[in-house]
Amino acid sequence: MRVAVAGSIATDHLMSFPGRFAEQLVAEQLHTVSLSFLVDSLEIRRGGVAPNICFGMGQLGLRPILVGSAGEDFREYRSWLERHNVDCESVRISELLHTARFVCTTDADHNQIASFYTGAMAEARLIELGPIAERVGGLDLVLISADDPEGMLRHTDECRERGLPFAADPSQQLARMAGEEIKRLVDGARFLFTNEYEAALIEQKTGWDAAEMLRRVDTRITTLGAKGVRLTRLEADGSVHVLEVPAPKEERKADPTGVGDAFRAGFLAALSWGATEERAAQVGCMLATLVIETVGTQEYDLVRGRFVERFAEAYGNEAVAEVAGHLAVVAA
């Protein structure tokens, strides 16, 4: 299964605030907020939605195709990704702009305040999917994640024009996109990935209720935080199939950044193995758990994380048996 992952490529600057944001906000002064948080730590990490997902898929034995735009400062990051089984041949390198930058502060309750510098990401709209598909011998799925909004729309339109199956994962860009733009991103998707808040925001902005959304996408995948994930699909007989998969218990909560990306990586990797959607969701939840236990979005290790053992503890021996052949290779 050849999967292209289109999305932001960025460097993450992750800081920790030992207090609670909520205690610093004055309800009567929210119209004129002026706050500075003295943080305890700073971690500079590789990030961006698309590389995070590609890294996870590479860890699970696939070779995903990274699609996005970066600056000349991408060389070291590119080398890292290629060493972890990511195809970077289709990354566009800007001649003028730096690679995008994500700056995020996390408080004691794991709430986050973040800023994002677009940089070279703005040139993602110049990327054509057709030549990429030709280079790799065709694409079985294009995951369109948060990126330059014009680039996201262009990729989605091109997928429809070329008959390429695609998955919609608009996440952070939902806040700035209008309802008609979101409809273009979502309509006809094989999968729609969101969290609960994003799911409600899509319905509000598009005017499509839950029933209409299921008529527009094949499978709606909603992550539920510590509760796991819900998969919803409209069956041929008109009934709604709902599957909920719990998340494994985490050993610690270090940093939530990149947890959703890891779920997508695990889910798509397992589908590529030929696993059912239930098993794929379980693999995704397990990978996401490893990320929340680690500071940084690409710092986890499948061996160190006892992936197979913990997968069995969470989902049972039958679940392990169905994916054991693949997991044994990548987590031995």
C-alpha cells in the first residue's frame, strides 16, 4: 500500500509551564490579554504533522512518501527522516523561506498555547501530486493533513480529478477555513480524522449534521483522548456502524504533542498490513500512547516501549496474533 502524507513540515519548540493557564486568566480582562509565562524547560524537536505521521509509519515498517514544503535548513531533518524509512524525494525546497516553526507551551494540566510560523509551508500549494504518483508507481491513499490551506484544497481537488483515494485530516486549519472550503476538503474522503472538538466544529461550519457527514465520507474517525477512538460508518442497509476502541493505559504523561499524528501513523500502517479497521485503530492507539509518554513527537522507540507486550496487555492475544508478524519485525 503506497501512502503519501501531505502536511506541514516544521521544527517544534516545546516549553513546559509548571502552573495552570486557567489561573492566569482574568475573565473581565480577556479582551486585553497580556501574559508572559516563565517556563521550566525548552525542547527543540523535529515536528510538523506530515513528518510525524511518516516517522511513525516508517517505525512500523512502511516507506511513506512525505509531501510538503521546507526551507534550505531541512537538510539535517531530511537525513533523519530518510534514515527512518521516509521517502523525502517529493519535498519541495523553498529558495527564500525557512522551514515552518511550531512554538508551544504546555501547562501542568496538559493544556497548550501555541503559535505557528508558516514559512516555506506556504509553497505547498505549488506541489502537484501527479508527478509523485508517477514516480512511485501509483498511490493507494493520500492523507491530506494540516498544511497551507490553499495547498490542502489543491491536493484534495487533484485527488478527485485523478481518482486518487484520499483521507481528510484538517485539524488545526479548521479554525481559519470557511464552511465551503471545509466541504471541499471532506467530501468524498475515505477517512475523516478529527478529535471531538474538531468534529463538532466541522458540523457547525459546514452545516452538515452527523448523518450528512456519514453520507459524505466512508469512515469517520474521532479520537477521544484518553478514552481511545470512535469509528463510525454508514452501512449499505442504511444502519450506522459504530466501533469504539479504548486506549492502552499510559505509564506516564510526558507531552501530548504529536499524539494524534502517532495514531494516524499506526492506523494507516496497520491498514497497509491488511488488518481490519478495529486492529488498525488498536495499533494507532498503542503508538499514540508511546508518544504521550515521550517528550518530542519522534523520540519514541518501539523496542523501549515494549510495544508487543503492551499491545497484548491492552487488546488480548487474539489481537496480537493478527498483527504479530508485522510487529515482530519492527519491534524485535
